[in-house]
Amino acid sequence: MRRLAAGAAALGVVVALAGCSSLPSGFRSPSPTGSPSPSDVPIGTPFGDVAPREQVTDELGTYLHVTLSPESLAATAVDPATVGASIAGSTWDDAALLEAQRFVATFVAEQTIDSIALDRDMAGWEQWLVEVGPQYVDLADTGDLIKPDYNADRPVPIFNDPSNFTPRFVRDGFPRLDDATIEVTSLENLPHEGGEWLEVSGVSDVAYRLSDEEARASLAQQGFDEEVIEGFPELNDGEDGHYLVHLEWHYVVERTQDGYRFRGYDLLWDGIVEGVSQA
């Protein structure tokens, strides 16, 4: 399996985001001009741990943006097996743990795996900073959030490949993905001067819908020989396939009177075109 982005590890999870980026109490994705706000749009039938909600149109077409399924485990309960020993004696009671977990899991659904930047490279990231970022952080003082990670040309708090190897996913009015898991694997208290932070860690597996044409174009961009590409029968069957992505994420949050603030993150991913060996 090919590592998508050199230096895809973002920031160490205990590294503070300079400027104490301000966040609202709940995540809501942007809606196109003239469209109702996502909170006013009913959630569709869940699939995996996500559910479709509002329609989004960009230069590539139209799709349904997803949110966290209200039926998912991350939205409904804290698994005792995920609660680290550091939680004992802290101010993170059961209700606070569930609220923070739901907050992070919603971000993972709406932004980490399905943001407007997802498959639109640098242009998508720049639009996210302008149109979405202000809903979550004070862009006048974002510090590390907008600093490039390692040798990359942009940070990766969300899935937006700095190497620009992400294929263009299917846009036909339906979600760009047809399966996604959002699993919280650990909750850890991080004592800090003036309060306590919570590290919410987890994994996600996402199946993005991918046409044969876009799969071939993406592989060619990555340097695959045309003869090799045409040798994969899955890329010539006339049916949409998938781009399969596994993500490991860590987000550190601090409680505030208005909700939560992000204090750090770490995001890694691997991706592969379904049916194609990229060893």
C-alpha cells in the first residue's frame, strides 16, 4: 500500500495550536449560496457511520455532503474500553466524554473525510481556509494550523493530499463515498496549565466512489506506465470502483464556555485504487 503524502503526519498531538484557535460548540459545514444551512437540512439514511445531508456544488459537479450518523457508536455512547487510565480523577465525566467524542467524530465525518477540500488539491485547501475555516478558528491568529507540515506545501488537519495524488471522485448528486467507519480508539486526559485537554484518537476507513477514467488518470499522474494501467481489468469494466483510504487520527480539544477549542492534531492516511496493486 502506497503512502500518499510524504510527511503526512501533521503535528504532534500534544503540540498546541498557537493562538488558541476559537471554535463554536458544534460543527456545521458550509452550504452553497442560497441554500439552507446544513442544520436545517434533514439527515438522510445513514450508511456506515455517516449520513448524507446538504447538497454542495463545485467546479467538478454536485454531491451530497455527509455528517456523523446519529446512530453511530461515536455519536451515542462511550466505549469503556477506550477510556484511558488518565481519565480517572479528572473532570472528564461520562457526559463530557460523550460530548467531546461526538464533537470530534462530527468533525471527522464532515471535514476530515468529506470537506470541500477533499479532492480539489491546493485550490480546495485555500477555499476551505476562506469559506470554512472562519467557522472553526480565528484565521487572524491560527499559528500552526496554517503552517505547512514538514516538507509539504500545506498542513493536513483534514484529508487533502499535499502531493495532489487524490483522484477526482464521482459527482452525480449522491455522496462521494458509499461507506465510512469512524471508530474512537482512545480517550486520554492531558493535564495542562489552567485546565485539562482531551485527546480523542481513532481510525476511519472510507470507500470513495471512483470512475475508471479518473482512476487511470490518477495512476498516470503518480507515474504508472500506461501499459501497466491498462493491464488492470477493474479499470476497464465500465463500472465505478473505489479509492480505499485508511486514516489514523488524533485530535486534542479543550473545553470552553462555548464548546471546544482544538489544541493539536495528528493525521496519517494510506490510500489505494481498488483492484490495483501499488506495492
